[in-house]
Amino acid sequence: MLNSVIVVDDEASIRTAVEQWLSLSGFSVQLFPRAEDCLAQLPKHFPGVIISDVRMPGMDGLQLLERLQGDDPDLPVILLTGHGDVPMAVEAMRNGAYDFLEKPFTPQHLLGSLRRALEKRQLVLENRRLHEQADLKSRLEGTLLGMSQGLQQLRRQVLDLASLPVNVLIRGETGSGKERVARCLHDFGPRAARPFVALNCAAIPEALFEAELFGHESGAFTGAQGKRIGKLEYANGGTVFLDEIESMPLVQQAKLLRVIQEQKLERLGANQSINVDLRIIAATKPDLLEEARAGRFREDLAYRLNVAELRLAPLRERREDIPLLFEHFARVATEKLGRVAPPLSGAQLAQLLSHDWPGNVRELANAAERHALGLGSPNIEVAPAGQSLGEQMEAFEAQCLRAALRQHGGAISAVMEALQLPRRTLNEKMQRHGLVREDFVERE
């Protein structure tokens, strides 16, 4: 239950009396003698109620109400009025005030109005939170595409981890989308407005690694002309994504570990430490602990990076996502060119579902772009040691069901008619493939 209350009144005796009443009843009370002071210190999304006198020097209670309404129309404001101000207070309630109390008022009257206002505030904030979560979920579904159970679980994990101040290790094969997942962890969390800095550790020459990460002072080494801000310092307040972290030189691993532990760094050639606030997201293909046992990676750094781990399944383990991803990449390519992609034939779709996709999503995107450009069928070969015939048929059936559900907006009757299936059979197949009607209903 919310219990935060702000009291604004220029009379010290009123502020003191109200604070005593409310504190004895378990409320957290903050006092201000002027409306201007209240506005200057009011936190965004204040989780409580404002109690304000109407008549005050400078900005009065009605002006304060107007300002508060402009920032948050749902913030409850209770006005304290003298006898002559009652008509004014009634008008203020029409303009958004929650309630008014005529002086002198009893503690019971104040507490009753306050508790009702706090209950309303709690409902409003909970409703906002649910709407924000639904909006984030919808946006994430449009960024991390796929309907497989693995992708749905990954999206849930990303939403859970995005708001937590922990380092994350992402494991996955080349082309599986590790940087995209890292970007989502940043964009859907509290650091979204701060920098997102991505580095591929395998692409930085070892001789330049330290300067690239930590920066340098003028003259720190031969050729160091002028001061340079390193990537870690530039990302202060935001997120650093270190791809192929297993390629980082051991000497730099020790220095990165110190930055993570102390949240401080030093530029090359400098004696002064700089405070930094960083979230580290690292990506790797091999197991870092196995790399540590082989002497190629620091075990203590591996544990520091792997506070939470996300595993990205290769495309061959989530074949039911292939048609949706292919359609998306083809549509993006054709929109750039202002043309329409040729439709996929049944044979081409079977080819897509049978291929092992060693390059994962990156390879699929390339095949989709070639198809969109009219360069013939997707430039892939069927892997004979891939799925069995039964597995391929299951994947094809799942895609047909998904396409029909998407086409008809989740309308079961229309899907039954389109696929010529009785309801019981359709329900059984949807359940077997993990398909839920609500996922295809168009949102308003």
C-alpha cells in the first residue's frame, strides 16, 4: 500500500499538526511551506498524494494544482480551504482536484479522504505498469522475431534482465543475433537514454586494445597526440557490449576485471582514476569456463561477466521461426527497393526448412535478400543429415497453421474453413505446436 504524502502550507502550525496526525497513522510525510519548493523537489511519477492549502503567498494552491495536472493528470491533490474558498474549491474539483477539506477539519476526515486518494493512486500506477509492460512486450516481439518456444522464453528473459543492474553473458553461434539481444537488454532497460558501445574483441589489434578500451593522455606512447576518451569511459552511464570476449588478451582481461570490481578506470599515461558506471554485456561462442581451464581466459573474470547467462539457440533448433524471419528480411529488402518480393513456392519453403543454416540468422537474411532481388531461389542447399521427414513435415505443418492464424487475426472459425480442419483437430494441432490464438489477435 502506498503511504507517501506531501503537505504544502505556509502556516507552520498546520504543517506540524498534519504531520503528527499522518505520521502516527503510518504515513511517510514531506512538508513544504511554498508551492514552488514542492514543484522543485517533486519526483517524477510521485507514488502518493499532495495535500495543499489554497491561499498561499507566491504560487497558490490552484496554480499548483494546474501545474501538477499538466505533468500528471492522475496525481491526487487534496485542497485545504477556508470557509470563503469553498465555491473556488468545488470549481477546482471540476478541474481535477481529488477532494477539498474545509478548515478546521478533523484528523478522521483527513485520513478518510487521504486513504481513498492513495487507493486510487495505487490502482492508477499499477494500471500504468501493466500498460508499460504490455507495450514493452509488444515492442520486443517486433524486434526479436520468432514464435518458437525458445524465442518466447528468450524474450521473457530479456524483459526480466533488462531492468536489472547485472552483467550478462550471451552465448550463441556466429550469426545467431547476439548483438541484437544485447541491444534489447540496453534499449528496454533504465540505461536506454545513455550510450550503447559495441566492440568486437577479435577485430581490435592487441597493440591497440588498451588504448581503445581505456583511452590515453597526450604523449602516453609514440603517436599518442592529444587526449583520447576510451570506449569504456565514453559509455559511462550506459552499456558496453563486448563481442567475442574470449579473444580479449589476458593482460586486458585483468584490467577489465578491475573496472568491473571498482567501477573505476585510468587512461593510458594518467595517474588519476575516473569513476564510471557501466553495465557489461559480453558475448561468446565457446564456454568461458572451459576456456579458463585451458588457460586462455581468466576464471575470475568469467564469473564476473556471467552473473546471468542467455543462450541463443541456433536456427536449426528453431526451424518453425524460419518462414517468419525469411518473410521479414525479404519484406525489408523489397521496401528499400520499392518492389514486391516474389512468393515462395512450396518447394522453396521445404528447402528453407530443411537447410541447417550454419550461418544462422545472418545467412537466412542474406538468402531472403537474394530472393527479394529476384536472384532466383534461396542460395542454399538441403542438408541430407538434417531433420527427418517427420520432423520436416511437423515444421511445415506448424508454419501453415501460423500463417493461417496470422492471416485471419486469430479467428478460429476462419482458420478452420481455410485449412478445412474440424475444431477439435485444429485445437490439438495448435496445442502440439505451442500456438495460442491470442498471439495472433490484432491489437488495437
